[in-house]
Amino acid sequence: MGARSYPGDLPDLESLRCFLAAAHLLNFRKAARTVALTPAAFGSRIKQLEERFGRSLFARTTRTVTLTQAGLALLPHVTACLDAAVDCQRAARGETGFAPTELVLGTRQELGLSWVVPQIDVLEKVLPWLSLHLYFGAGPDLLLRVRTAEIDCAITSTRMSDPRLDALPIHREDYVFVGAPKLLARHPFTKPEHSKKHVLLDASQDMPLFRYFVDAVPDATFEFARIVRLGSIEAIKQRAVAGAGVAVLPLYHVRRELAQARLRRILPRIEASHDYFRLVFRAADPRRTAFEALGEAMRRVALR
């Protein structure tokens, strides 16, 4: 949002109000009374405007006052300017609510389809001033696009330390270490050293999900037979259900599979670290109140 610049010699609103009164009444004395000025002070206001614009705005005789061509051209713009000033005052007093706002929200594919898209209708009712557009991408990509203003904000649990970005917590994200029951029956996983017989399914080298589990047991050593990086949470879940390996996944994303015994928790006495889904936006973005309203509305909808 680039700031628009304006010249420093703009006319003041009171002088424009005097012009509008004179244009409607075509009588300076009557117009002066409507704005609570003496005729002399009123005439001075009009003269200052004419000097500023370098044009005569009124043609005056001893009996009549009429608008000049310049005054007639100015009239609709002064009306619009004063109407806008009134709207500014109402907006500053909180009487108009939010101005119509368009935001591009970035989200991961899985979270977007399971949680963001289903609540769009609710958001339209709760935040009628907001037009929301979606962008799907991976965590690091989302942060980069927020930083470069390609998108306005993003929902992500990706850890960040960039002072140019700010974030509002939306939902706590709990993680569980899981594997398919058949896989765990063939190769039990009841001790860290059992990791040698298992394949770890993870997201990426830069943003490993397994860190949420290993951070909870810093004294334990896990040495997997190999690590397969699949890039997305949904892909990891599908491969874990198929018995292709073990994985740390968000609890909300595998709750159904755990209830149906398609996945089983590994080392269940160890509680993995948690994180938060956050609404991330640029720290210098002047629309913070709009992001706060969006975050509050999304906070009311449970993860699924």
C-alpha cells in the first residue's frame, strides 16, 4: 500500500464550506450567517480561495452574485470534498465500521481445504466488509510472499524470526508420533533405539516435523534407517497409514485415523512439543486492526 502524496497548499475545509454556502445562496450576507461569520470575514475567506486558485469564483454586482465558469466547475468537487470530510469524521469516531477491504490469505493446501475453505461463508457473515482471496503454498513460501507483499497475510505454524513480520496466535497445534499398527506389530517401537529399524517420513530438511517430538526428549537418540521427505502433511499421513514409515503429524490431522485404529501413537507417554497456527502479516502494514478482526473470527472455528 503506497502512500499517496499531496501538495502542502491545499485549501482549508472552512473556506470550502464558505464557498459552498455562497454558491447555494448566491448572497454573501446570508451565506455568512449560515457559517457564523461576519460579512467581512466571509468575504475574506472567498478572496483567499480565489487568490489560491488564481481564478475568480464569483461574478458580483451591487445586485447579483453568480458563479463563474471556474466556480461552477469547482462546485461538485467541493461538495464531494466536504462529504468526504464528514465521512472521515464518522469513520474516526467508529461510526462506519471497517472500510471495504480485500486481503489475500496464504495457507497450506491441507489446512486450507480442511479448515479455511469451509469457514469462508461464516467469515463473509461475520466480516461483511472483507473480501478474502486465497493463495496455497508451503510454509517458507508463504512467509516469503508476505514479506515481499505478494500476499497480505498467511496462516502458518512455520517458525519465524524476521522483525519485519508480526503474527497473531490463532490455534494451538499439538503433534503426535504415529505409525500403522501392522508396521508396529512387525517392528515394535517402544524405545528410541528401535528407530534403527524404521523409516522416518517427514516434510522437509529445513522444516522437519520430527523436531516437535525429539525436542520433548532431548536426552534420547534416534537413528532411523533412512528419512523420506514428502513435502506435505497429507502425503506423509497417507504413506504412514500405508505402513511406509513412522511420522510426527498434527493431532487434528490424524484424529480420525487414530480413532479408526489406522494409526497408533508411538511412545505415547512422551508428549510432543506443541506449536501455534499464527496469522502472519507485515509489521508495518497499517491494516493491523483488520488482521486482528480476521484472526479473532478464525479463532472461533476449531481445527479439523
